[in-house]
Amino acid sequence: MAKHLRHKLSPLRSLHNDSLGIGFMRVQFAPCGMGLGHVGRCVPIARKLKERGAKVLFSTYKDGLRYVQQEGFPIAEVPPIG
């Protein structure tokens, strides 16, 4: 990848970098809550985003709800699918 594109395509370096026109970022994850496969893959991404200044919210149910609560993220409980 060309060096001049790398800078523009890596906004996660600083989510508060107004020179890139980003401002701040709010991210909502809504993984399937049956089992831990989906939510377990979202949590490390959410941690990195939070470290870089993003506000993170999860909305899930069942097993996923308990897991996200243990990880300390804000959560909105939603009804299960189906």
C-alpha cells in the first residue's frame, strides 16, 4: 500500500484526530448472544477501540449478555432472535 494512503486509511491510530476529520467515534456491537463465538470475537476489537477513545456499547442477549457484563462494557439487553 502506498505511504500516502496508509495515513488516510488508519484512523484508529487516534480517534480524536480532527486533522483526519474524525472527531470522536461511537461504536455499537450487536452480536448474536447464543454461545460466545460472536461476542468473544467482538470484545478484543471493542477493547482496542476503547483504548483509542471510542465510546463502545454492546446490545446482545443470553450468554453474550453475561460475558459482556463480565468484561465491563456498557450493555443494552435485547430480546433473543426467534
